[in-house]
Amino acid sequence: MSETTHDGTVAVTAAAPPDEGLTAAQLAAKYGLAVSGARPSLVEYVRQLWGRRHFILAFSQAKLTAQYSQAKLGQLWQVATPLLNAAVYFFIFGLILHASRGMSQDVYIPFLVTGVFVFTFTQSSVMSGVRAISGNLGLVRALHFPRASLPVSFSLQQLQQLLFSMIVLFLVAIGFGSYPDLSWLLIVPVLALQFLFNTGLALIMARAGAKTPDLAQLMPFVMRTWMYASGVMFSIPIMLEDKPHWIATVLQWNPAAVYMDLMRFALIDGYGSENLPDHVWAVAGGWAVLFAVGGFVYFWKAEERYGRG
């Protein structure tokens, strides 16, 4: 840049850089730059997650196949483990503590097996969700993808495992006199609602576990307490009939108990609607929507922090 002075000479001055005085944020906006790993909008995040649906399915199937790859019985442990647990609970609670009060053996045994299988679905989803991020840091740090893919994939893995186990559950129900009926069609919406609830809970636990890895050591105690409070081994209203009514109502409305009771109602002939709390389907749907939506938003809000630090 040049200009003429008062004595007629020409002075040359340097032009100011065009970006001088701009802040880093203004420069980034000017040249279309974005923060690496920044959290996308919620709508964009959902779109990205849907775009990874094939990865989510393939990852869940691979984890399911590898879970028992070192065991000689392989995938049979998917069924054998909850069945062995049910056998132990039947010996302790059914034969020794007589927790089957008010129910015949033809009802109590499928009642117990159904409770163990359904609660294991939630328990496994929670436990795998706690480790979804902290246990896969290499994958999280190496690749760019919506991190919600991991807890969703683990919940899907547990659903596939339960579907495989349902064959045995059907055989147990039939073996004790509960034959296929129209009520068995209710199994589909029950599993769909429980899957939504489990996925939301897994997302919540994944964010918590990513920040506090020691949570994985505490959760078995929490889950054991939840199991005993959910009526896996006994009927809540019958066991608490001499207690204030509100206690049984609160325990029956906890989500684990709601989904177990609905599955029992669908499968077992001798387990009628009188065993269900009021407005049970509304409660089941409410828990599913609350945790699925709330858990997803809660997990998304920390998306840019996973794998860092």
C-alpha cells in the first residue's frame, strides 16, 4: 500500500492482515472450522446412530458369539446359567423357606423360572452398560462414531440372549401345564417395553461408568438388592399381606417387578390379573419411555467427553 507525503515523495506502508483482530472463535466461523469431537445436535445424533444400525447389530452378534467361546458347552451356558440359578432359588426359597405360599408347584416353578430369566435380562443389560465405555476405550479413542452405539449394542446382545433362552422358558411353562394361548402374544410388547427400559438404563450406567469405573464393582450388590425387592422368588402381595398395603404397591410398581409380572401373566395359566398392580400396562409403558428418552438425552449430553482424560 502506498501514499504521497507533503514533500511529494511516495511512502510504502504494509497492509494490515485481513484477519487481524479476529478471535479464535470468529476465525473458526469465518473458515467453516468446527471443534474436533464436538457434540452434534440431538437430531443429528439420532441420525448418526441410525446410520450405524448395521454396526450395532453386527457388534452385538459378535459379542454374543464370543461370550462363551472358551467354554466347552458354548452357547448352552446362555440357558444353563439362569436355569441353575432358578434351581438354587427353588431349593432355598421354594423348599426350605416356602416362598411359594399361595401357589401350587405347577404355578410356582414356571413363576420362578420366568422371574429369573426376565430379571437376568435387565441385570445383564445394566452390568454390560456400566462397562460399555470404560471397557472399550481402545475402540472409543480409535474410531469416530456415536458412542451410544455401544450400550445400545450391549442391550441388543442381552435381548438376543433372552430370545434364545425363551425356548427353554416355553418348555418349562408347557411342562407344568401352561399351554400356548392368545395371551402368549403379549410377550412381544412386554419384551419391547423392557428392552426400551433396559437400553435407557444401560445408557445412564454407561455415562456413570465412564466417569467412575469403580461403579462396576458396586453394581452387583445393587442388582442383588433390587432382585430381592422385585419378587423374583416370591409373590410380593402374598409375602407382604400382613404389611401396610402401600409397601407392596411400591414394590410392585418398580420396573423389574412390572415386567416380570406381565411376562408371568402372559405365560402362566394360573397367574391371573389379580396378581398385577393397577394400571400395569400404563406403568410399564411409562417406565420404558421415561428411561429410553431420558437415558438417551443424558448419555448424549456427555458425548464429547467419552474416551478423554
